[in-house]
Amino acid sequence: MPILQPIGRVFLNFLAATGRLSLFTVRATSHCVRPPFYPRLVMRQMVEIGYYSLPVVGLTTIFTGMVLALQTNSSFSSVNAESATATIVVFAVTRELAPVLAGLMVAGRIGAAMAAEIGTMRVTEQIDALSTLSTNPFKYLIAPRLIAGLMMLPILVVVGDIIGVFGGYLIAVYQLDFNAANYLAQTWRYVETLGVVSGIVKAACFGFIVSLMGCYHGYHSSGGAQGVGAATTNSVVSASILILGANYLITALFFGVG
Amino acid sequence: MNDADAGARPKIRIRGLSVAFGTKHVLRDLDLDVGVGESVVIIGGSGVGKSVTLKCILGLVQPDAGSIQIDGEEVVGLRGRALDRVNAKIGMLFQSAALFDSLQVWENVAFGLIQGEGMDREPAREKAIEKLGQVGLGPDVADLWPAELSGGMRKRVGLARAIATDPEIIFFDEPTTGLDPIMGDVIDKLIVECVRGLGATALSITHDMISARRIADRVAMLHEGKIIWTGPVASIDSSGNDYVEQFIHGKAEGPIQMQVRR
């Protein structure tokens, strides 16, 4: 029936895209663990992803911590549970908000930049030039970005955890008149290993996703400036969706059973 | 010189090369030999498969059928280090020069020396400056970024990168496209000097007939995925081939029909 044809076409295209992405992931990952390695390029990407993303991650998490403290205090005051503000802030920031927001912000900043850079290299034949100079583009371009993304996002999230909790502290102590010592004591009491570790695991996973999507869409871009633009958009959108999906799966893995 | 007397074993030997992208057949059963030390220029209109031919030899495009041999070694299907070993014999000047934007000029020129041959950075820089000198660029250019170069300078840097590893074979993809006539002449002369200086085998593709006459020992005309004429550059004006006649004189009327929509 004609109505089934477009559905079938979309489904087949989805399967083909999934297959291409899976093959790309396996190939890229295998090049991360096989020599030659490019430590200088890995370091450059680590600085790009980690150091230069600190301001955006810091600002995002501090404002999130501040808003969370305000909202928690406002909502819980109706049931006389304002004292839970510190607990809510530290739970929410370490388990969910810092990793997810850092992942999304880095997807917008770094994933887009990777897709644009590699996409431009593709359409201007720079990737072909790499191959003719006996250099594997997967080793030279993609592996360093994957390794750097995997390693730097957990560090960013730990920093984001501290800044986010500090944002909640600022609002609680200086605007909501909480006792500073009590607030800190309660925060410290509810900093749990599982929550922090789950956030770090999420961050590593999100860092890999952001780099993978940026590299995948950039590597397969075509058609000049328009193609590079589409690759940039697709990398951010697909990385964001995958981050949210992976967040659910990892949360279910850590906290969903029992 | 024709295919038969290009030498007992040509440097590059292509037989029955066929490439299709979906339903579009770009190359159909293409045969071509390039002798040792010979400079062959493939001419032909846009979209007839000139660049695809070079990409097949470099292993960037996998052909659907056919054989490509370099020094008698089959290169179709080679991957990884085996392909790198063959590509180490080849230098390439890309149409857009394809310089790496994130690297300085000297790093671009020395890329093959550092990454391919494992040379240390300091001697590689010295050799890069020497190669830049060969293409008429001073040491002051070495520390510039590609974005700071003019079109002609980019081509020269691309040429310096192509010859940096002293390759046995050099490919030139539309070497004079986008350049003014004077810079085109400069680039053509540099190509001839570099190829002769290295004793390299050269395979170029262009639709610039002035450039083709300057750099070619032999010309091959590609049309609809096949070589339809080949002969010494001196005989191109008396080829007796209607396709070649139309192409070299740039006439709209003739056996080559361009798809033009009104």
C-alpha cells in the first residue's frame, strides 16, 4: 500500500543510519587503543574540551544550584520542610543536573565545533590529504577527540558539582538566612559516593557521545557550507537526544533496581 | 609515446577500471599506462571522472571493477599499512591545496616527514623551509597560517608539501584552477621543475589546455568514463579525434553534448 512505503523507507533509513553509526563507533574505538598514538593532539583536545568549557559549565551549574535552592525552599516551605533544601540541592546537582547540563552545554560548544571543523576538513579535501600523507584520519582526528571527551567531561562534572552546590549555599545562606554551618554540615552528610560516582559515569558516557556525534557527522558531511551547517546541527541534536536517553539508562542501572 | 611504448613495466598501470556511484557510472572500463618518469595529463570536461581516477589510485575510492598497479603491485583493495606504504611513494597537489588550517605552513609541508617518516620536528622544519625555497617562498612564510596566504601561495605550499618526501609519483589535481594566468604559468613552471628535479612520474588532471601543453609529455582525453584518445602533447592539434578537437578549441558544437537547460 502506498501509505506503508514512506513508513518503510523511514524505517530502513533508520536501520541503515544505525548500522553506519555502529560501524563508525567500533572503528573509532578500535583506533583509540591501537598505536600510533598522538598524545600532543589528545592534550590539545583535552585543553579545548576541559579548560575552555569551564566557564560555561561553571556558569550553568552555579545558576542551576541557586535556582534549585530558591525553588526547593519556596515549594517545601508549605509543608515546613525547608530544612531539606541542602539535601535536595546536593542530590539533584550531583546525580542529575551537573552531568546532564554539562553534557548538553558541551554538546553545544564542543560537539558543534568538532562537526564544523571535521566537516570543513572533509569538504575541502583535507581528510583526503591526510590519507595521502600516510596518516589515518581515524587515528589523527577522531581518536584524540574521543579520548579527550571521555576523560575531560568527568572532571568538568566534578567541578560543576562543587560550583552547583556552592550556588545553592550562596542563596540559602545569604538570601534565605540559613545557618551556614548547619547548611554545610547537612550538605556534607548527604554527599553520597553512589550519587557522585553515578554522575561521573554519566559524564564519561556523555563526553564519549558528544565527541562521537561531532566526529561522525563532521566526517560524513558533504555538499559544501550547507552540508557542514547540517552536520553541525545534526551533531548537537543527536548528541542531546542520546545524552538524555543514556541518562535514563544509567540512572535506571544505578538507582532503578531494588 | 603511446601506451605500448611507455616502457616494459609502466609506473602506473590501470586496466578495466569501473566506478559507479548509485546508478551513475563515472568510469567505464578505463585503461591507462603512465611510464617511469613520464608526465601524463588527463583532460576532459567537468564530471567525467578525472578526480575519481586519481582517488582510485590513492585508495580513497574503491572501484567496482578493474586493476591498478604501481610498480607492478596491485593496489586495489589495499588497506592500512600496505596502502600507506604505497601512498608513501606518492605526493599530491590538491585542487584547493587542502592545507591543514590548524597547522602552520612549515608544519603542513613537513607533515609527511613527521607523521609518515617519523622525522624529528627540527630537521623536518629545516627541510620544509628548503622545499618552500624550491617553490619560490622565503623562510618568512614558514611560520604563517594557511588563512594568511593568497591563492597562489597556497598552491605553492601545497606543491612544497607534495614534493617534501621526494616522492616517486606526483599527482596534480587541477593545478592552475582559480589562479590568474601569470600565477598559472608560475605554478606550471614549478611543476615541471619539481617533477624533472625529482625524476618523478607525474599524473595531472586539468581542463586548462594552456597548462596541459606546458606540463605534459603525453595527453589522455577522458570522456564518458573512458580514455578515448592518447598521444604526445605535440600531436594534440593533429589528433584527428573530433572529441579532442572540440575540447581543445572549447567549442559548444561537436560530439560532446553538454547538458544545458534553458
